[in-house]
Amino acid sequence: MNMEIIPVLHNIRSAHNVGSILRTADGMGLKKLVFSGYTPIYNDQNVLPHLRAKLNRQIEKTGLGAEKTILCETIDELGPWLEQQRTQDTLILGLENNLQPFEKSRQLILSVENRAQLSKKFSTYAKAYLILGEEVQGIPDEIRKIVDFFIEIPMRGNKESFNVSVATAIAVWELLNLSN
């Protein structure tokens, strides 16, 4: 079964990260992204024209046209919306590296060693929303409570995390490979 992956960009601050995630989504054949919180939106009609032009330039710089090819949905209240999306064949995943002790039971580490286990765990799901949180603070507590499983990418160097756009590319690649 091929699981549909839908990244949810919640409170992403950088328009460059948004463009990069759009480009990644296009490159990996994803059909849709969801935007919530204060994440910059391409061609946002709710901001002043000069600010919209600046944000568009920043998104276009890294999106390289993907901002025009990927369906984007904007959500006002992410928590209630996610609860409405929850079905028997839909997963809510969080891409996070700073887990609280009570969240460790829902932690799934993307690694070669865990590939078979994760593939079996995901095999019954048709769709997964992958929550991406703010670049520094991550996914807010009220959204973390809704997450079925947290995806963590193990770090091998001194840094504790990847840039959100890089982490998104790694996670989506692995999830697509697991679901094939």
C-alpha cells in the first residue's frame, strides 16, 4: 500500500524553509501541503502587497516553481482540524527531536535498523499528516497531544537537529520508502 504523505507546516518562520519544503514535496511527488499558524503562504492575499511581494520572492528563491505546482491548504485552528482528519486509516505524525519522557512511548526512530518494524507498523494506513513545528521551539504542546507517533531522525554529529526543510526531506523520503 502506498501511504499518502501530507506535510503540515505549523508556525514555520522562514519563507526560505517554506520554499524548500515546497520544492521537496514536488520532487517527491507529494500532492498537497497544509499551512497553519504564522507560516508564510505564497501569494497570501491577507498581507499587504509589499509584504506579499517580499514573501513571494523568498519562497520563490528556494521553491523554484514548486510554489505553483503543489496544492496548499490553509488551516486556521490546527488542533481541531487534525482531530477531524483522524480516521481508522490516517496517522498523525510529528517530526520532533525534543521529546518529553511521556512521549517516548510514541517515538519512532528513522533508521535502517528500524525499517522493517516501521514498515509493518505503517502498512495499514492510507494517509499520514506529518506535522512540522517551528524551527526552534518545535511542535507546540497542544498539538503534541494529538500526535499518534513522533518521528525522530538520529543525529550522528554534535548538532541536536537538522534544519526543518532538510529533516522534512529525510522523513518524507523514508516514509515513502516504508510505504512501498
